Amino acid sequence: MAPGLRQFTERRGDGAGQPVIDTENGEELMLVCREVSIVIGNGSPESPGTLYISTKKVVWLSDVDRTKGYAVDFLSISLHAVSRDPEAYPSPCIYTQIETVEDENESEGSDSECSDALDLSKVTEMRLVPSDPSQLDTLFQVFCECAELNPEPVEDNEEEHNWIFSADQLADETAEAEDSEWNFSQNPTSSIGHSNGDHDLARTVLELQINDHRFEDAEEMEHEHEHESEGRH
């Protein structure tokens, strides 16, 4: 999992500079937006700085302090939206939710929670407030494009999650549990269920198909008996 929000001070160039990006591995700068304030969690807005959006991450750099900057990878951003509701936040902004890595060893009464220093690894919300609200739609569009470039990787131990089952896959899934001769659709692109890791759904869909075939065969047998009865009369 990506590390969430973090400090970022890698700059190049004179003055406020620009963020260093990993061009060797294909990272590209998509958008530069000046006069943007950042709001971390429930804190107050930082003095306006410059927002940089690359194909991998979002970077905000202070225009007055070269040692102040923040970055978050798109893999850590679980939600982004345009917020124009003054009841939600006084200024129009891009609202984001950030995934964090939970520290299981930290107790609720730990000293870190009482510290005045902000632990960026636990920040779950971030707002980007442009001085010109008309830039919001462009920002949102670029966020969407870059999010699509960074799909969440599926690890080997998570393969059972987020499956789209085809008929053939359902048959394979229950081959050991079901000794059946029922025929299923042979089109592997025909999706019939979304699992989200719930194998009961796959089994339920399979059982429904099996029951459908049983009903069809029962009707055929009933028709055959009717024809035989008519032949005897």
C-alpha cells in the first residue's frame, strides 16, 4: 500500500523551484496550478503555494518556504471530489480522502496522539483550495485521468476479491464441490456476477443456473409422460 500523505522537499531550480519527479520510470507532469492553499485534516489552510499533479502523485509546494511541501501518491487517494457546498467547507475546493496504514502496535492513549506534531501518516483528509474557483473542473478532470493511470494492484492473496465471474469460471469454482453435468454458457466475456471476495455469491449464481436446468428437464419429462399417456389411449 502507498504510504499516504508525506513531507516532500525534493525541489529543483531556483526560487520556489519545482518538484523532482521520476522521469526515468515514466512519470510525467500533467498540470501546474498556482495560488492553491492546502488544508490537512481539520487544520487551517496553509499560505497559497503551487500544486503539481503528475501521473503518479499530487505535490503541493510552499512558495515562501522551500522546506515545506507535501505529496501523496494516487494509489493512496481513495476518493476525490469537487466541493462547492459552504456547509461542508467555506471555500470551493478539491476534497480528497487518503488511505493510511494503521499501526496496530499503537495504543489509543499513546504519547503520539498527545503530541502537537502532526503525524502525516494518519491524515485521512486533504483539501486543495485554488484562489480561482473556476480551476476546480480542470483539477478534477486531471485527478480523474491520473487516478485511472494508477489502478490498485491486486496481490496474490487478494485474488479472491473483486472478481467478475463468467459462466466457465463459475463451473471451475465449484468443480470439486459439485459433480454435475449441467452445461453453462461458453462465452468467457459474459459476466454474470460480481463477488467482492464473497464466494457464496458465485455458488448461489451457480445453484440458480443448476436449478433452472432442473426445472427445464422436469418440464421435458412431464411432456414426455403426457405424450406416452396419449399414445396409450
